[in-house]
Amino acid sequence: MVIKIMLLIIFFLLMLSIGFICRKNSTDVNGFVLGGRSVGPWVTAFAYGTSYFSAVVFVGYAGQFGWKYGIAATWAGIGNALIGSLLAWVILGRRTRIMTQHLDSATMPQFFAARFGGRSLKIAASVITFIFLIPYTASLYNGLSRLFGMAFNIDYSICVIVMAVLTGIYVIAGGYMATAINDFIQGIIMLVGISAVVVSVLNSQGGFLEALDGLARISDDSVSTTPGVFASFFGPDPLNLLGVVILTSLGTWGLPQMVQKFYAIKSEKAIAKGTIVSTFFAFVVAGGCYFLGGFGRLFSDQIDIAANGYDSVVPTMLSSLPDFLIAVVVILVLSASMSTLSSLVLTSSSTLTLDLLKGHVIKDMDEKKQLFIMRCLIVVFVAISVVIAIIQYKQNVTFIAQLMGVSWGALAGAFLAPFLYGLYWKGTSKAGVWCSFVFSTVVMLANMFVRSSFPKLLQSPINAGAFCMLAGLVIVPVISVFTKKPDKTLVDSAFACYDIEVMVHQSTSLSDESDT
């Protein structure tokens, strides 16, 4: 117990110290929200990865999908690395950095307003962002309850409040730079922690081959009658597994708190290095989480899914580890949750301040007032998420994965296609953007309140969210073709940033001059 408490104290003091040290970088809006657009590759890559993976993945998703799909759940982690990290950086990274700086946009709603014209898009995007980030933020706390109960026997409400207060302090003090540097440290903890946990759990089952053999012997006729299905390549339900891969991988392309990491990156070299680091981080952390969860059924004699839900799977797997490793796991999950929470509250507060209040509700808002309001809204947002998390836990409203599925589905479904096409295609129309916003928001709200009326495949928030993302990629170009063309002057002005010539070394690009 002394070791656990000491590690927690050191961890918290380090996070708070960095927050106060970074105060000098958050004296203006650009510094507070984007770190002055001067963040290096390692810090940006870790900030991207730690914002991506939280207690939702480690406790909620790893437990639920590992139980449902067995070792095949690892495909979700592979998808997160290849689609959610590698392709996201390659396809979005450079263009996002160039165009957002050219349009002077610090948030995704600002990008939509500047790229497509009109204040209405900015207001709508900021409202969608705020509403659907709340359930996602509330879901971050849930994974901590069982782990802290296992390690310290601490009441869930106290755990939630302490984590929220400490996160709020360092974000308010140091802004994006404090968040990014803390993310880097928390990311290292996550890399080491997940590797140690996977090795320890497998060793407790006799090693990898022994554990895999034990998994192959497990059968559940309610899921599949195929022998050894939980140790198979695609598991018992490949179609629903595909929905998980799409939602958790492609979803990052349209999430404001993820895309905003590209706004702040420093240089071309930083993008190339960040791509590699981010992909490696996702392979280890996401791949490790889902791989670990895939062995959950080996502990089925200790787990009562009907009584305690899927969120009990991973904590039960870890309960027999040595005290030091349990302390590492607690710090690991705290790191994952605090890094994601800091990113979410910063995104939400900056979006509300810059996109909804500034110029609309409060006409005269200088830089000092903007910073003050953003800091106040961080407090409000954290408080709302804490209240919802505690109420949700006490009333047992829903599972972690459902909360996150609704949030990701609505946000990524609404924003992914307009943002992607906005970076690449001059023909994207404002009507196409509006249709994407409305379609995904309506579908995910309907999935929350009238889920039983949906087709069976889409009753799951995971599948509904994946459907919204894919549908948006079709809706935006189709609507754009048949509606009013975008203003040519506005479009040409936005895309002019790609035509600026820069000098590069020949190792990067061959000379066009032919040898004669």
C-alpha cells in the first residue's frame, strides 16, 4: 500500500509541476490552445496517442471485445495503429497543418467557417462538439472505479473528483503545452505499463502458448458452436468486429481533440517522425490492450458478466498481480484517462469560447478575456463530466463502450467527411457539410433513445457510429454534386496555401531538370 500511495503522489506532483512550469507558454490564445504551433514530433505523437487511448480502451473496450471476440479483438488494436494513426498522419497531418494555419483557425469549427463560409457552420459544429464530448468525458472515469476499488478500496466518487481536479489544475495553468508534455510522460508510462502487464498476465497462465491453448478449449454455445473460435484469426463474429475496427480507427479522423494535434505540429520533419512514433505507440498500447483482453475468458470462473458487466473483466485479470504491478496498472490507467480528459476539456473550452461566445454572445472579447473564459469553461466542463460520471455509475445507466460509441459516432460521423473533403476537394459544398452534420447527429441521438427501432445490426452504438462515418463519405460528395457550387473565390483562397513554393533538399525531392 505504501508503494502504491508513493507512486501516486509522485505522479500527481509531477503533473502539477509541469502545468505551472508551462504557464509562460499560455499567456495568449495561440499559446494556450495550440502551444504556439511549435510542438515537436515526439511530444505531438505522444499527445496524439495518449488522447486516443484512455481507460475506456484499457478497461471498457479491451474487456468487452476481448470477451466477445477472443484473441481476434487484437485486430482493433492493429486497425488503430494502421488506420487511426499511420494513415491519419499521412493523409491529414501535413494538409491540416498547412490549411489551418493559412485560414488562421485554432479549432475545427473555425476551420469549417473559414473553409466553407458562414457563421452558422461554426456555431453548429461547436454545439455538436460540446454536447457529444460530455458523454465521452464522463466515460473516461468509469474504468478507474474498479481498479481503484481493487487497489485501494477507495470510493468511486472520491477517485473521480481527485482525478478531475488535478487534471483541471494543470490544464488551466499551462494550456496545450502542459497537456502535451504531460501526455509525453504519461505515454511512456503507458508503453512500459501495458508491456509489463501483458507479460505478467500471460506468465500467470503458463506463458503465451499455454494461454492460447487454454483459450482454444473454451466454448460458449450462445456465441458460437465452432471449436476453438476464441483463439481463431477472426473470432466468432467478424462482421461486428469490423464495426469496432472502423469506429475506433477511422473515428480519429473526425474527432476535434485528435485532429487539433496536427494544428500544433512544428515542421515537415516533425510530421514524418511523428507518424512513425505515433504508429509504434498505437501498436504497443492499443494492440497490447486488446490482445490482453482477448484472454479474458481464461478467468471466466472469477467473472460474472451478468452481475458486474464487461468492465469487470480486465480488473479481475489484474487482481492477482503483485502489488507493485497493480500500482503500475493504476498509474497506467490514470495516465491514459488524465491525458484524454485534458485534451477533451481543452478542446471543449476553446471551441465554446472562440466559436460560440466570441463575436456572438460576447461582442467585445479581447485576448485576456478569452483566456479567462476558456479557463472558467474548463472548470465547468470538468464539473459537468464528474456529475454525469457519478450519476451514471450510481444508476448503472450504460456501459463504457456505449457511452464512447455514441460520442465517437456523432462527432466523427458529423465531421470526418467534411473535414477530409475540405482539405482535398474544391467541390465540397456547404450543403454537403450541413447534411453530414445533421445526418450523423440525428442517427446517433435516435440510437440513444429509440435503439430498438433500428435494424438489428445498427442497434449497437458501435455499428451505428461506424455506419455514420462511412455514410458521410458518400453523403458529402453526392450532395455537393447536386447542390449550389461553393464560392470560387473562397475556395481558391483556401487552396492557395498548397501552391506556395518552398525550398527542399534533393534527398526529399528529385530535381525536375533533366540531365543533358
